[in-house]
Amino acid sequence: MVSARRKKDRLVLDTSIFVNPDVRNDFGSSPSEAMNNFLLMAEQIPSLEFYMPSSVFDELLNFVDKRRIPGALLAVLHRKSPSKHELTTPAFFLYELIEDMRQRINKGLRVAEAAVKSAGKVDEREIIQGMRKSYREALREGILDSREDVDLILLAKELDAVLVTVDQGAVKWAEKLGIRWLLPEKFKEYLQSFIDKA
Amino acid sequence: MVSARRKKDRLVLDTSIFVNPDVRNDFGSSPSEAMNNFLLMAEQIPSLEFYMPSSVFDELLNFVDKRRIPGALLAVLHRKSPSKHELTTPAFFLYELIEDMRQRINKGLRVAEAAVKSAGKVDEREIIQGMRKSYREALREGILDSREDVDLILLAKELDAVLVTVDQGAVKWAEKLGIRWLLPEKFKEYLQSFIDKA
């Protein structure tokens, strides 16, 4: 219904598509190869427009050799940040975010307590390493926890685009805002279906 | 400028005014007494309207004897939640909230690490109690961390009201939204100035 108003549908892509092995392997064995193969497909689909938030694009540059990015990619994958000073989000979003954080803060405290209780039993360095891992998991998993995540969902909202990411936290919050999203493991098949129809 | 458009100016009150001793003592030696004395003043100021979010009002009921709340208070202090499904907040707010949380999460982890390192040196129960305190301080101080805080700032925004709270976290976020606020320790003098002018 929504996309019918426009000739071109839009997609907002996360780095994870080119980096996370579960999805990336559909496109190539390295981030650079995956990116190039995505480009070859995307160029054949004039009916889709691809976007990536600037912050997420910068993340991608940590994984690919900048010199190997073809100029054609930049013509296909538009780099754009959300208009964060004009966009608004519904106020109930704030309540959910804060409730989510409260629960996680409590989880983090329980992780810390368990670590203190186990101190003395095993090597201290080991306890601290284990605690760091559990703590980060408890506080971050499924949460909207980074500027990059917020950029993804706000850009998708702004452009009325389909979000493609492996990040479950971003998907969860995208759903709260009524943003369309794609199972990332079906992304290549999705693109192929446009090529087959052409 | 803003309030000139309306005959009556509005104030959104936090429980802390009647509970936090620093401010409450201006009004009375107990929350119930403070509330009653506030009421006596408020009744003399027809040019001000007082509001309290429902969630905050419920908090207040933990501190005062429900049976001692005079009906007149309910005529003066309006109980109202913000219209959270209609209100929106600027998107940059989300970025700031998430950045704030990230910093606090890291602080919490450092608190936990310090606790593990001190384990074995002092009594375990003592370490855990100390850690809980430091952890909560690290993660909550100055932050918008509860439904009640969000209710306060959103209601003030919705009503274009002056916020009166002792909570520095709420004040900090109120400022981001351009909400007017009052030094809580001047609240009684502020009310008195209206009575004197009458």
C-alpha cells in the first residue's frame, strides 16, 4: 500500500549484511567480495534505491579495504544520515526504552553480584573477563544501544524504507515504529526476484 | 512571552517537593503537613494551575496518609498523565538518551570490576552492599530513568508548564526540551509572591 505511491521502493542497509557471516556468505567470502557482488546485483535493479546511514557506512569501512570500494557502489548505495533535528518519535517510545533499560540495569547488577560471590574460587582475571562478557550481553542484547542502531531505524522511518539488518535490537525497535523489514537471510533471494522479473 | 498568551500559568509538581526534606521543610515537617500547607497557599492563587502526573501522585500516596488528603487538594492539584500516544519527542533526544546510557553502562561495569578486585579483602556481604549502592549511583544519577520522570517532563511539555522538581535528572532533560523550571528551594517564595501581589 505505502510503496505503491512511489515508483521506487527504498531499502536501508546495515553493515551487518556485509559482515555477519550468516548473511554475508550469500554474497561472498569476505566483506569486500560481498559488497562487490551486492553491487553487481543492485545495478540490475533500477526499481530499488539503497541507502546506508553515514555512521553505518563508516563502520563498514572498518571491514573493507577503502581502495577496493568501486565508485559505482557510491552511485547505487546512497550515504545519508536521518534528519535527526526534524524527525520526531512518539513519546511512548521513550517509556519503552527506559523500561527496557531499567530491566537491563537490574540484570547487570545480578551479573556483578554473581561475579563477586565467585571471587576467590577461580582466578580473578578469569572472573572479570567472564563478568564483562555476561554484563555486556545482559545490558546490550536486543536493545537499541548505539547511535548506529538509531540511525538505521530513523532513516528507514524517514524514507519509508525497508530495513535490512541482522541486528535483532534494531528490528525490535523498528517494529515499534511500524517500519517494514526483511529477513536478512532472504536478502539475496529478494534482490534476485527483482532481476528475474526484469 | 509564552505564558502571556494564557491567563493562567501552569505548574507541574513532582512528589519530591513534599518528600525531599531540603524543600519540604519550607512547607512542613512531614509530607502530609507540607501538602496541607501547600494547599493553603495554592488556594489563594487563582492565576496558577497545578498539575501532577498520575504515576507521581501514586508515589506521593506512599508518603502521606491517604485519609488525611483533603478533598480540596484534588480541586487544586490536577491529576493528569501526559498524552503519551499523541505526544512526540525530537529524534535527537533519542541519541542523547542512548549516549547517556552507554556511558553509564560502562561506569557500572567499572564499579563491578572494582568490587570483584576487592573481594576476599573484606566481608562479601559488605562488598555486595557497597557495590549495589555505587552501581545504582553510577547508572541512575542525573539520568532520565523512570516512568515518573518521563511523565513529569512530557506533561510539562504538553501543558507548556513550569516544572518543579528536586530531581536533577528530570531538570536536565527538561532543559533539552525547552521546558521552563523553577529552583525547588524557591518554590514557597515563588508562591508567596503571587499571594503578596493579590
